[in-house]
Amino acid sequence: MGRILSYIMFGFFVCTAIMSVSVLHSKEKLNINNILFALVCIGSSIWSFCFGFIWIQESPTVAYYWRCAGMVGTFMYMICAILVIARWCGRDMWWVKIIELFPFSAVILYPFLMQKKNTVYHMSSPIGMTYLFTPSIWNTLYDIYCVGCAAGLFILSGFLVKNGERKWERVTGIRLIFCECVIVAGMLLDTIMPMFGFSAFPGSTLSQFLGVLLVYRVYLFVNKNQVKLENVSEFVYYSVKLPMLIYDYNKHLKIANKSAVDFLKLSAYDYQDVMLSKLFEVDEEKISYGGNSKKVDARCRANNAHCRLDINRIGDDFGEIMGYIVIIDDLTDKIRTIEELEAARRSADDANKAKSAFLAQMSHEIRTPLNTVLGMNEMISRETESDQIANYSFYIKSAGETLLGIINDILDLSKLEAGKTNIITEDYNLKFIVNDIINLISLKIKEKGLRFKLKMSKDIPMFLHGDALRIKQIIINIMNNAVKYTQQGSITLGIDWEKIDKENIQLIFSIRDTGRGIKKEDIDRIFSPFERAEEQKNHLIEGNGLGLSITKKLVSLMNGKVNVNSVFGEGSVFEVQIPQKIVHDKNGDNTVSLNMKEKGKAYHIKAPEAHVLVVDDVETNRIVVKELLRITHINVELAESGERCLELMSKKRYDIVFLDHMMPEMDGIETLRHIKAMKNSLNEDTPVIVMTANAVTGAKRAYLSEGFDDYISKPIGYIELENIIKKYIDVK
């Protein structure tokens, strides 16, 4: 019987050897799964061949050596079988990776398991040479190893049955479970029973061959049902929705997929030899070119569709043209969509331009009368001796400045939304920025009876590079907001910093108030334009809901961020973080003055020897400037047009010329060009200051680039006016 078993096992060896060769030389592209399954077959061959020699031996020593060789095939079989099935399950799950690693423990187990003392060989009359396991830890571990591998195979197969997305995957799992049941049944006879004093019978050697045959069938089944690269092209060609044509090297149509037949309205059976020029308005020579691929736009004759033809050349092994594949992409809907989007973009651009022009015009139209209102109100405030009239004047000034703030906010927001706001960086001293902020906000804080606190880090770098003007605007916006919503208590301005790298810091401003606070659900709303939290309760508080929206957009432009923490009924903390570049580390004096400005009249300059020319087409604007300067004793002359300005400047020298921009016939810019072009002019060095109601963002830079020496916006404040005069005239 031993010889019969040996012959059977030798037959198994031949079969599995042939299987391994067929897998490696199949028409399927060689991949890791094919290689692993070939190793399963090779392991089965070694297992069958070596164990086949055990049963015909008469020497226990020789039988031992054949078993040592056969166990190599056994472990190879186990390892590779689990790897193959694990790859079918997917290897991205942690437990699958553990199951994959477990059979490799055979590498450690093998040298200890195969010691001679672990096995006793003897002759058995019905079988021939057989063996028993002696009680030892290594035989026990081997049994545990076999049970563990069997359990892993069952777990993987069960996973396929339960979680397979495709029916063929679930069928594969069922077939694998059957294979493993066959193998496990055989293992009982020569792996488990010898532990209990029974002579080994080659059960697993027989069952593993049946198992490998069954797994081979599963392998073929899996390959059949998986989409391979070799049949993907055929699948795509016949199933893809894009029309596709195949031409031969003579440019005759040979194959058209169903999508092409339907799109081009071809006869399903009679489209042979149809030239490309018969299907599209295209020169036949378009498909004669040197490259491998070319895209041609053409109109389809069958349905007048705009098409993109992707023409790909097919070459043989000798570099000669075999034919062409033409992929047709119907661009009609895309072109229509693009045209609609382009029309919408043009419409949006036109609307944006119209909005910008409207806002600029409205700014001019509103600022011009507001200039008169605030200018004349200043005259009333100066000259009245009545306290009641002075109070009336103060209210007019306050309302006028509020209206001016609203106009400025709307213009800023318009520029930000149009993407036309630029960040202008320069070197600056942080100390001066903080001083300006305090001086600009101090009067409002004092008028409401609030306390002001400044907490500034002592080691903060003072000489920085960034947009100082925008930083000032951001912090003033937030502090104004804090003052508006705080009825009692204090406003605290904190200034700190964090190092980003050697050359850059994160400048951190925190504005803390003891006001009414913000509800958590309203925090996002406060940064939306024209919205305010709790509108009904806050309707009596001045504001248009633009300040914080502008603030957030400006901070984003400077790559910073704004954070808000608020407790409703207790107060809020706004934190602004803006990256800035360090100019140098020498801080110098960082003492900031906390003196609050008192309400009162400004110091007035005296310059009785100075001569100033004011040019404006609106009479009241001319009168406002003249009256504002009356207390300075400056000699002021007025001109109502650019022509009159040139006439006066040709006869007399002036110390300053204030020139309006938007005038009829000859505007301010054209007038300036004539002034610059005057030969032997008495006013060759006279500074020309543009005086305009155009206060949109970037206006000052635009006017200076035109050649003006300075810029003052309407409504004109007497402090700004006197500062300009002090800049260009020696005054008392």
C-alpha cells in the first residue's frame, strides 16, 4: 500500500508542476497574484514528491530527511495560499495583514520542529514507513500553527462570502471554504492524530492536492471575472459613451462603436470606407501629421454639432502607420455654457464698472455739498458766542462726520469686493501707529465716560514692515465698535507678538470691552455687510454694519485672521493676528502716550505774507476754503475754472495752488499738465495740491502719479488744511 500511496503522490507532483508552469506561462500578464499561486503549486509539488518517498523507505533516517524536505513544501504551500486569498480580500485592513504575517512564523518553527527527537519513524504493515510525534513543545506549536493557518483561511474566505461587493466574489468565498474543509479533513490524519499515539497516514498530502486543484479552479474563476488590461480596451470601445472611429492607414472607416453610429447617423452595417471629410467639415489631410496624437475642431455634418476630434495614430513594430483611432467629443453644450458664462462675466464686469462709477460719482456728489455744510458749520462754530448755537454746530459736525464715515465704508467695501484693494507695505514704527490709534479714539472713549487701558508687550519689535495705514484702519474699526456697544466700564487695547521665524512675527492686537457682548449664534453675522446682531435692540446705536466686514476682508488680504470670544451680557474680546516683517531688532523707546485729547479748538497758523490760489468750479467750495483760511491771514485768490487758473498763474507767483479735479471743459489733471508745460513760469516750483471729492481707495496714489504734489479730500477739515499749509509754507 505504501508504494501505491507513493505513486499517487508522484502523480500529484507531476500535475502540480504542470499547473505552476501553465500559470507562469499563461496569456495573462504576469503579476504578483500569478506568481504567488505558482508558488502554491510548487509548494504542493515539493510536498507530494518528498512525502511520496517516505512511505517506500525502509530506513528511518532516510525517511526523516525526506520529511525535512517535504515540510519545506508544506510551509511554502501554507504561506503562499494565505497571501493569495488575502490579496483577493484586500490588504488595507489591519486584521488581514496580521493573518498574512502569521504563516511566516514557520521560518522560526522549522529548524526546531525538524529535530530528530521530535519524531519516531517505524514500519507499519498496511502502509509502510510511518511516524509518530513525541510529546514536545515544538510539535504542539506545529499543531497550533496548522490550526492558526486553517482558521486564517476560513476567516478570509468568510469575509469574501459576507462582504464581497460582486456576486462572483461571494461565490469565490464559498468555493474556498469548501477547499479548506477538504484540506483540514486530511490534516487530522497526519498532523493531529500522531500527537495522540496513532501512526500518521498521509491524509493532508492527499487532501492538499485536491485542495490545490479546487483553488486552481477558483483562481481561473477569479481571473475570468476580473476586468483585465487585455479586455479593458474592448470593454471601453464597445461600452463607452464617447463616439469612437477606427480608420485604416488609407483613411477608410473600418469600425465604429454604437455611440458613433448613433451620433453620426450611420447605417449600423453599411459604414465601411466612409471618409472623415464625409462626416465632418474638415480637410482629409488633417489626419496626416508627424506626431502620435492631434486634436482638431470641426463641425459634424450629420447634426451640425461642434466637435473636438482626438486623432491618435496606431503604429506597428516597424514604425509604419496601421491606422487611426478618432475619439469624438461633442463640445456643443460646453461651448454654449462657456458663451453663457462669458456673457455673464461681461455682464458682471459691466455691472461692477457701473457700480464703481456710480459710487465714485455719488461720492463726489455727496461730498461736494457736505464740504459746504461742514465748512460753513466750522465758520459758525468759530464765530458764534452763543452756547446754544455752538451746541447746534457740534451736532451738525457730528452728523456730518457720521455721514462721511458711511460714505467711506461703502467705498472701501466696494473696492474690497471688486478685488481692487491693494496692500501697500512700507517700513514703520509701531509706536507711532499705536499713538495715532489712541489719539483718534480717545475723544469718543472720554465722552462716554469709559476707562481706557493699554497693555503692550515690552519686548515687542517696534520697527516693522507692512501696511501701517490698513493696520490702523482695522484696529480703529474694532475699537469704534467696542466703544459703541459699551455703556460703562473699560476698553482695553492689548498688543503682543509671536515669533514666526527669524525675519517675521505674528503681530497680535486684542480689543477687550465690557459691553453687552454677542450671542454665540450671532458671531458669524457681525462680519457680514449691512448686518448687525440683535438689530431691534441695537437700532438706536449708530452704524451701518460695514466696519467689521471691511475689517475681516482687510485682515484676510494681509494673510491674517480675526478671532472673537464673547460672553453675552459681559463683554467681548476681538483678537487680530497679522504677520509682519521685522526691519531690525533695535526697539528704541516704546513708550506710548495715554493722554486723552480734550474737546476744543485747534491752534491756528498765521501767514500774512503767503498767497494761495483756490481753483474750483463750485462757488461754495471756493468760499469754504477761503473762510477756513481767513483766521490765518493768508491771501487767498479764487478761480472758477482751469483756464482762469492758468491766466492767474501766468501773471503772479503763488505759494500753493489748491486745484479741484472734476471741473467742466478743462479738468484738474489737464490743467496740471498745462501748468507743468508753462515756459518761464513764475510758479515753476509752486506745489499743486489736488482738492477732490474722489476719496475711493487708491485715489491719493493715482493723483500723485499724475504729478500733483499732495492730496486733500472733501469735505475739507481745517486741521487737514492747516497741516498741508504748514508742510509747504513757513508760518508763524
